[in-house]
Amino acid sequence: MKLIVAIVRPFKVAEVVDAVEADPAFPGMTVLDCHGFGREKTAPHRRVPEEDLKNFVGRKAILVAAPDNEAAGVSQRIAQVAHTGRPGDGKVFVLPLETALRIATGEAGDEALR
């Protein structure tokens, strides 16, 4: 299993959801608000008001747990849809996921993802 963590521009989330939702085997996702910075810096008019976050840019983090054989396709689809061609489009990370457990049924591993 893999954990896909994609950091994307907030206005791209709906497009990403539409793109992955079309796949009947897609396991689901979690979307979180996040702030950070990379090589691009926040434009002065877009600064976050909190003093500690003055150089951070608002983004969304998308988390997807996927079986090994589906992780590459899901991560590529997210990257393709989130792409604008401008600096700051984000990143996609694919990490090993040791286990998953569905709380309601006790299913574990890939079965917990379906």
C-alpha cells in the first residue's frame, strides 16, 4: 500500500476530485488546509495575516491511501490535473504505507481501502 500526499493550489481541488472520482476503483481521499512555502514566495497581497505565517502560501493537502498497483496512476492523475504550468503548482509524494484498518469492520490491508 502507498500513501499519496499531494499539495495543490486550492482552486484545483474540485478538478482533482472530479478526475479521480470518475474511476470506480478509486478508494477515496481526505483534503486538509495547509500552509507552507517553497521556492516561490507569497505575493504581498496574499500574505496570511498571522505573524508566524507571513511567508507561507495557502494550499490544500490531498491524502489518498491506495493499493501498490494503483498508486502510480492516482498520483499521475492528480499531478496532471493540478498542473497550471506556473511555479507553486505543488508536489506529490508517494510514501510506503505499512497497514490500514477499517474501524467499522476490522478489515485490514488492501481490503480496508475498498
